[in-house]
Amino acid sequence: MATEDFNAAPSPAAHPMASTGYGKRSAPSQLPRKAHDFAHLPRREASVAAYLDRLPDGADISVKTLAKVLPDYGQCALRTALRRLSEAGHLRRVAEHHWGEDGSPRWVTRTYFSRTARDDAWWMAFRAGNVPDAQQPPRTEPERATRSQAYDQLAALGRAEPRLTLSADDCASLEALAAEWFARGATPAQFLHALADGLPSNVRHAYGFTRARLIAKMPPPPPWEPDGTRPAPLRVLECTVCRAPGRPEALPGGICAPCRGETPPDRHPPALPPAYVHARADEARAAAIRPPERNHA
């Protein structure tokens, strides 16, 4: 059984803590701890998961630190173990936007751990601030769970102003910036007017122009009241392996396409036939050594 090694891990009592605001976070709505929570995992992953589960929030669970406190596993083995825990639904890396005590914005990267295995739909809902109850079946409507107000407003720009038509990838890339507008109290009408009013006659690159305006015209942060009524933090999922940010549907199992060994089809043009390449190379070499033609006029 995979649980045989659960007690072999060192006590987490003296585990190093991460910098304030970073480190491990326990996922919400978990089921009560049971003896065989990780019996479905391979032995190594089960042992690592049991140790992570006992760590307090804020613990440093970077690969480098885990390799020091779990001497039976090197960094390479632990990196693989964390990837497999992510694929099994126990772990996700999340960049969260928070406000400092001085009112300044900041991004922090946290690793959320759940002893209760979650599917991609649950993590999508969690990222969107809509966490299903642990006792209920997870939602299976990822598109509804992940389409934020910020994404929808960016997608609607092209309908209001064709010069600002954005692709789905453009909207996903700009989503975090746009979400910050709404976190600071902007309304959809204010958002539209700020981005679409006073456009030049020719907008050559809708993505770059929109990004520049999102940054330059960002509303100031609101004066938060001391009653703790700040909105839920904006969350952006990151690849467990390389930490590249992405939309949840682009990170199945918490892993991005390049780390899964997939190459986006639109980033690399198809290779030319070898015969064509050789023929063009022969023509170029011949042109390089051909003597210049004389002008007899």
C-alpha cells in the first residue's frame, strides 16, 4: 500500500516558513483527514503528499526546501512528484493579487494544496472565486466558471469599436489587467469609454494599444474601509512545472502545453520539403559564384 511510508516523513513542526504572504495554502472545503487519503497515488507521491498535508499554511514548499527536509528525494524527484500531485488534482500554483497595508498592489505566488483530489473544473471554479462544497459533485461547466467580467468586457470591445477587436488569446493575456480595473471600482461603461474614446484613425495593433491604455488609464486604488470588506483576490493559475501563467482550460492538470510536450500549431510554420530547401540552396550558391554580367551598351 502507498500509505506504508506515510510515517517515514520527518515531522513538519520545524519546517521552514516562506516569506510573509507566500508559501503553502490549504485549499478550502476539504473533506476531513482520513488514513488513506493518498492511497491512490504511487508510493513516493503519497509520502510527499502526506507530508505536505501536515504542513501549516505559509510553509516553504519550494523544491529546494523540500529536498533539504526530505533527504530521501532529490530535487529532480521532488519536481516530478509535485507535477504528479498537480495532475492528480491535489496541487495548483496560483498568482494572487493583493493589497498591501499601505494600499499598494502586489502579486504573490502561492501553492494551494488539497488532500481531497479535485478535478480541473473545481480548480477553475476556485480560481474564479466560486468554490463548490466539498460534499457536492464538482461543477462541470468550465466555461461558465472561468469567464470573468474582465474577459467578457475585453471580448466586447470589438463589438463596440471594431478597431479594438481582440482575439481569445489577447483577452486571456489582458484579463488580469482588466480585472484590476473592476477591482478598483470601474464600471463596464467607464471601462469602455476609457479604452475606446479618442482613438486614432488607424489602430495598427489592437492588443498593444489596448494594453497600453489599460496601464496608462488604470484607476487609482479605492480607499479601503477598515471593515475588512475588500473583494476576493484576483487569481491567475500558473503551470506547476514552469510557472507560466495561463487560463485554466489551457492548464489541464495544472500543466501548460509546452511542459506536456505539446507545441502550439500556430507558433511554428510547417517545415519546407527537403528537396525544395536543397534546390533553393543550390540556386543561392550558383548566384554567389556567377560572374557579373557586362554592360555592352
